[in-house]
Amino acid sequence: MKEIRWHGRGGQGAVTAAEVLAIAAFKDGKFSQAFPHFGVERRGAPVMAFTRIDDKFIRLREHVYNPDYVVVLDPTLISAVDVTQGLKQDGMIIINTTKSADEIKQEIGKDYTVRVVDATNIALEIIGKPFVNMPMLGAFAKATGVVSINSVQEAIREKFRENKSVAEKNVEATLKTYESLK
């Protein structure tokens, strides 16, 4: 089983990203679940969401305490919360940032595998707004191989089927992020 923890700020779409990743995994023929973790948080406050993906039925119904992957939507969270808490020794951090992987490793003070991509710039260029949650799915697909980029794109189209223009912009940004991952 692969467990993913998403870190974002309220209003950035971490919960939606976790859900769309679960849909993409299902489209790849896997079992999946997604759920948020938040209390009284407000827009801008740190939030977490989780996704589990497995080849067999998932019976577990608890928070993700030891993720295989951590996806960070907002680089300012690195100094605000311990995004590495519980991350498995061979775990990976995928972060939206303009910094290098070495700079992020130095900032967190731990030697995890780190993948970086400037999803904010890509989102601004293609979507016109700094919505990085869907583009970060492209980075996740490329960095991990846990889901295919085609399934991610299908899942985005399904999630945003009410607004095809929004869906297609997000699909385009996701593909660009997939291709741009460092």
C-alpha cells in the first residue's frame, strides 16, 4: 500500500487533490481512498489530506501516520509545520517551489528524496491563477509512477466535468508540471 500525505493551506485544494488522486488510482485499476484532516482551520491555515492506494481492498480506516510520499502545495509550510513527520526512511517529498532539491533538504534538515517543481508559475501561466493542486498531481505521477498521467488527466476531467474550460486548463497545467519535474 502507498500512503500519501498532502500539505497545503486552507483554500489551496489539498483535499481536492487527494480525492482526484484516488480517482486516478481507481482508473488505473487500483483500490484507493482519500480523506481530509482539519478542524477549525480557516482559509490560509495549514491543512492536511490523505490518499491511500493499493492493489487490494483497503480495510484501514485511520489517518496516515507514516506516509510513503508527502506532497507540499505551499513552500512556506516547510518552516511552519514538520512536513516530514512520520515520513518513511525511504520516503519522498514532492514540493511546489522555486528552490532546488538541495536547498529544500538543507531547510528541512533531513536527507529524504526531494523532487521540486515550480507549479505556481505553471499554474499562473496556464490557468491564470495560482491554483497548484491539480498541477502537483502531474508532479506526483512523474516522481512516483504510482498512477499514470493519463488517469490523472481523466480524473481531472471527471472532477471538473461541469466546467470543461477549467478542466482542460488544469489538464494542460498538469501535463506541463509532469514534464517539468526536476
